Amino acid sequence: MKITFLSHACFLLEDGKHSLLIDPYLTGNPLAAAKPEELSPDFIAVTHAHGDHLGDTAAIAKRCGSTIFAVAELARTLRGEGLTVSDGNLGGSQPTAFGRLKYVPACHGSGIAGGLACGLLVEMDGKKIYHAGDTALISDMALLREEKSTWRCCLSGIITLWGLRMPCGQLR
């Protein structure tokens, strides 16, 4: 599995068969390591509708025919733009072509009326990857220990509830 940090909270996960782009804020981001037109993901997952996470989702999905994963309220909005969207909600998980996607709680604004921000637990290539999105430290994170994720994507180095200091992107 290949995991590439592209900017802010944007990561590209690839397993050789499928590619998943998470929170593609690239346009207008001077620190972005790629331009939207350089990426062709099969899938896009979005943690919430703030511009620095939703970013280039619609443009990339329209160009590539990518399926978007998002919580129900954001999914409804994106579907209204004619995009292919698979919606979920906090606590739920869904099988995907690349494995499984689980929506976990995040304590943050959602950027859309009635919507919820989320973190993501991605199962791909026999590994579990936790993407925090934007969240404050919340007690529900203690439950992630049971998920035995092997990789954590976050905005900066954090002290995890797994008892390790893990900078963004460090494998354990």
C-alpha cells in the first residue's frame, strides 16, 4: 500500500488496484504537492464541507467519474450537483471495492446545515488507516484502540491514545 501526503489533510491511498483521495484541498493551497488535474482517484472521501477539506472534490469527481463517500447531508448536496455519492453516517460502515469505510465521530463544525463532521477508518490492502479529519480530542478516540489501525493521518504530530507519539504518517 502506498500512502501519499498531498496537503493539509489531503492523502492519497493506493493499493495497486484502487485509489482513494481524502479531503482534496489543493487549488489555492500554496503547500499542495499536486494539482487536481494530476490526480485520477477511483474514490474520494470527505470528512466535512469546510473548504480546506471539501476543496476540489466536485471538480475531480466530475473529471474522473470518482465515487464520493460523505456523511448523509453532504452527500445529498454533492448528489444534487450530479455526482456519484455513497453516503454514510457516524458509527456506520460500508463495504467498498477497496475494502471498508467507517465513519467515526469528530468534534468540529461541518460546514453544511444539519451536517456532521467525521473521521474515517479506512480498511484497504489488509490495513486500517485512521484519518482524523478536523477534530478536537474526544473520548471516543479511546475506542479506536480496538480497531488496531496501523496508520494515522492527522494534521500534525499528536500524542495518541495508543500510548505513542506519532507524527502524521508514521507507521507503527
